[in-house]
Amino acid sequence: MFVGMGAAKVRDLFKQATEKAPCIIFIDEIDTIGKKRDSGGMPGGNDEREQTLNQLLAEMDGFDGCKGVVILAATNRPESLDPALLRPGRFDRRIPVELPDLVGREAILRVHAKGVKMADNIDLNFIARATAGASGAELENIINEGALRAVREGRDRVSQEDLMESVEVVIAGYQRKSTVISPEEKRMVSYHEIGHALVAAKVTDAAPVHKITIVPRSSGALGYTMQVDEKERFLMTREQLLGRIATFAGGRAAEELVFNTATSGAANDIEQMTKLARSMVARFGMTDEFGMTAMEVMTNRYLGGDPGLNCSDETGSRIDEKVIQIVKSGHDKAVEVLKGNMDLLHRLADFLLEHETITGEEFMDIVRQYSTDETIVKAVEGAADQASEGVPHLSLEPVPNMNAHSSEDEAATR
Ligand code: ZN
């Protein structure tokens, strides 16, 4: 309320800290006072905040190694901090807390599982493999959901199945068995999902199918395909990206081939494949036309990032053209794959329609029995071999589909 209060409080804080040393000062959300001081701007606009920051900087300068006071601060927006704060001598060290990798996820699951009664045969490593991209809080939630499910079913221990089900709950929401979907719509969803899976099997290096289900979920998803990768991926090649784009197009392609129409269910697929194509052109330098020019720059990189266009309007429209072209060729590829495997598409979709869920093994059996396409059989079997040999990496690549609520998908795929 009064200018100068913030600075006085900072002075007082450091005075107390020095008296109580050794101690740790922890400042949460430091960006609220540590934002970049803008040059120019409105006169007197943020005087109070700047004075507080100046005081903080001054106090931190006066530190020496033997005072026994450690300053720890946290922020979600490191790029917005004033550069003076980040200089050595103020904050000496930065510790980025990124999303956990496979080893990290397993360790986090282990920590949260400690207070919960688990069955003896629990394989937390598998759960970790199935949750690529999950945050620590989401992993905690998975354990909690598993425990709730066990209690609901009157058991006193959490089983592996409970945990797998809660992975799906966290990715796609609760099963909503009460939702009534007309048989015709259900048929469309089945073909849509199988379309994704078949194209995924055909294109290079796609993650093998772990499970496909058409039980509606509370997130609005009418069905989804869970793909399980054999290893954690940090890089993607141009070919893999094009494969991903074709896989996203697979759902719509199946609708077109079988029902000769298009549904709104592909909205999320379309969004995702367009995003990938745009990144290929404007950020990854993967096209001949534009070469290695960065036309899109990520800001706020720490938590996902927001892309901003950094080129002339004319170039912008050329990028759009290229993006449309890539998406189109992905779609063509998907149609081509499905056209060559119509018999398989029908059989798999029939099975899924009847059982509502198809596991990786069942998928494989049908492919083995009826496929005339060597590549698909090999792709599917290769995946099975890896699984049975116990290759330590399998990570889930959720492709939530038929979903009108894309914002929730974002959360799930993040
Ligand atoms: Zn889809």
C-alpha cells in the first residue's frame, strides 16, 4: 500500500536471516518481484516492485560465504526474471526441474507407493514405461486413483490392473459406461481407431499398439489408441515425424474409405498433425524450400513454450502452403496404407466393435492370421519380440482420439 514497504520487508527479512543463521531463505514464485525492470515504460509505473527488487539485489550482493544464509527461490518463468538476479554472486546455480524421465518416473512412483498397500507382483517399471511425459503430480495421482479403485472393489491391496486402469483415467478420464452411443457411431469410432493403429504399424518406427478401446471416457474421448514405444525418445527424425503425421491421419482416412464421409471426431488429430507439420517447416528446418531458417521462435520455453512467428507475411503464407502440403501427403499415405489392407481393417474393426477393447496380443493375432502385407506383420511381430524379451523400455504414447475437448488432451499428452 505504501511505496517502500516491500523494500523495508526485504531488509527486515535479511536482518532476521542473518540473526538466525545458519538458515535458508526460500522465495516462492520469485517472478512476482523479480521481473525484468523495463527501460522507458510508464514513469512510476512499477516503482514499488522495482524498489523491492533493488533492495533484494543489494542484500544479495552483501552476502559472503561465511554468513551461513542460503537463498533458494522458485519460479515457473525463468525467462522473465531480471538478468541482474541471475548473475553469479546472486543466484549461483540454476536447477531446472523438468518432467521426469523413465528412471525418474519409476522412482517417483516408488515414493508415492510407499504409503499404499500394494500386491506383491506390482511392476512399477511398467507403469513408468506407460506414462511418458507425465509429471510428478500426475504420477502421484495414478497411485491414488489405483488405491481408490481397489477400495471401491472391496480389496485391501492395489493390483497391477488397478494401476493400469488409473493410467488410463489420468490420460483419458473415467469410463463412462452410461453414455449411450448409437451403433452406427460406435462402428465409426471402431474404424477410426483401427485406422490409426494400422497406419502406425505400417509407417517406420511407430510405437506398437498396446491397447485400443472404444469405451467412452469422461474427458469426452469416445475411444483411443494406446501405443507403447520400445524406448524413450528424445529425438525424432524427419521420417518418424512424417510417420506420426500419417498415423494421425489414419482415423479420418478410415472414415472416408469405409463410410465415405468425415466426422468431427478427427478434430484433435488434425490439430496435432498440423502442429507437427508446422514445426517441421518453421522450427526443425526439415524442408528444402526454407532450409534451416528459424521462422518460428519459442518463447517461455520452460513449460512447453508458446510459438511466435518471426517472418514476413509473405513467408508466413508460404509456410502455410507447405504445411498444408505436408498434411495432405500424410493423409494420402494413410489412405494408401488402408486401401492396401481393407480386409484387415474390417476384421480388426469388427473385433473391436464386438469386444470394445482390443489388446496388443489380440491385435497381433488377427494381423498374423489375415494380413497379406509383410511389413505390417513384421512391424507388429517385431514389437512383440521386444516385449517378450523384456526390453526395459516401453513408453506409452497416448493418442487420444475422437475428442472434442482438445484442451484436456493437451494435458494428457503433455
Ligand atoms: Zn483419431
